[in-house]
Amino acid sequence: MAGSRARPFGWALIGCGNVGRSHSRWAVETPDIDVRAFCDINEDAASSYYEQYEGGYYTADPARVFADPDIEIVTIATTHATHAELAIAAFEAGKHVYLEKPMAMSTVDCLRIYEAMEAAGRKLMINFSIRFSGATRAIKSRLKPAKVSNAQCMMAPADLTRWQWDPVLGGGLLFDVGVHLADTLCWMHSSPPVWVSGTGGQVTHPGGLASDEIIDTASATIRFANGSVANYLMSDAGFSEALTKWFFVFNDGEQSAVLDKHFRRATITGPDPVSGELSTETFTPPFIDRMPLLLDAIRNDTETYTPARTGILATLVVENIIESIHSGRPQEIELPDVLRSQA
């Protein structure tokens, strides 16, 4: 049921690194948010955020944030390996959670987060940035579910000293940004993935990564329950000015859409409704504000814009791509019960 309240929502950030800056800006710019606290294991980082964005206090102890009755929403922007335990602790403390991608580095941990959310009766929103793009949203609204798609993320050679490449903390490129591709494809195809075949491995950094399990290049074909198919490609083999880092093509059988310029530009080609001749339109609508979407879900007790199931599904797809690459065999995707019930 919709509710009303006279006071703003108390908010805290856990994880005062580069990504946390965007979350802090979104919180500060949202009128119904009261910035309460900044938390990081590096207390100097938390102090720096506190000085820049103000708020009630800074701390190196997440437990202080969870115990604070004035904090209702916690944004978690920490290393991937810490997402599960922090999100579960936040829910157990009765907080709503805005969680950076990936939801977690295993489907098992994603489901643990989901169960904690359900038990607490609180809201979870995942920061899948591509879904907040006005260009992506326009394509989603104007095309039918995609029948054939191509999605790629191609980057310049990566800095392997960053924590995202650590096998424990980050899990490598697929968990860091590959989940975006997986989520976007599942959204555009409007159907659960049922099969994946992948190849790749350590192509750009052979023998140069901290673990043989880490993958720097993945090429995969995904089939969905409705019979549609998608190609998935990501690597740090080299950035292209022509295609840009992110490049998507979605085809619904009648229309085709290209999403590029860091998912800021959409180009849609389709038959004119009167003449039947093909016409093309290019546009760059703005991103939508993120925090108000979470606040609306809390006030109205509705599902968040990017709910828990999107995070579970993206991690599940990435896990199956990795398994297919390591095993050399296609993978049948086993959907957890929560995803089967919502398919």
C-alpha cells in the first residue's frame, strides 16, 4: 500500500571508492534523502567523503551503520566478494539496500541475499547502469522482445593491479562488467536464458593473471526459452572509437536498434507505418534518476526498478559462460525456483 511520510529517508554509503562517488552524488541530489554516514575499511576514504558530501559522521565499522536507527537505506559499493555478507547484514538490521553490481560472485550467494531480503521485508535495487539509460529504455519500449541480438564490451588493455582482477575480491572482467551484458540481454529478450555455449579464456593476458580461473576474454552464444538467441562478446583486447566500449544490436524481426556511445545513443531502423519504407531515427535521451526509483518502491511497497531477480539472473549467466569456457562444453542453464516462478 502507498504510504506518506513527512521526513526524508536516512541514507549511508558503505564503500568510499570511485564507484561510491556516483552513489553519493545521487543521494545528495535527491531531496528526500538525508545523508547520514560514510563507511569504508579505509577510514581516511570515509573521512574524505564525509568532508566532500557532508552528513552525520564517518566510520570504518559497518556495524555502526547497521545499528543506526536513523539510517533506513544503505548503498553498498564495496569489492564484489563482500556484497553478500554486507547486504545480508543490512537486511538483518532492517535496512533497504541499493547494491552495486554484481549482486554477488555466485548464484548461491545471490540467493542468500534474496532470502535475507524476503525475511526482512525490505527492498533491494541493483545498480545495472545500462537499464537507467534513456536510450536503452527507448529501445526497450519501441521494439518487441529481441529475436536476435549482439552485445559486446571491448576495452583497452586493463590495469591488472586493480582489485577487480583479484580472484577473491573481484573475480575478473566478467563479474566486473560482464554482468551488464548478461542483464541487458535478458531484459531485451524478455525471456529466461536456457542454454549457453562459450569460448575464450586468457587470450589477452596469457599466464599473466593471478589465477588460471580468471577469464579476460569471453565469446558466447545464449539461447532463451522463447527461442531467441544472442551473441555475447567481451574482452580488453582494444578500444574502438567507431563502436565505443559498449555496442549492442537488437533485432525483433521488424525493427533493428543500435545502442552505442556508452549506451547514450539509440538508432532505430524500421518500416514506416504508412509507406512501409525503412526509416532511421537517432536520439540521445537523458538517463533517469536512480534514487527516486528506490524511494518510490519503498513508499508504495512495489518491486524495485532493478530487483533482486535481475542480479541473480546476471550472475547465473556469467557463471554458466565461465563453466562453458573452462569445460569446453555448452551448458544447460538451471533456473533457481525463484526465477522459474517469475519467468
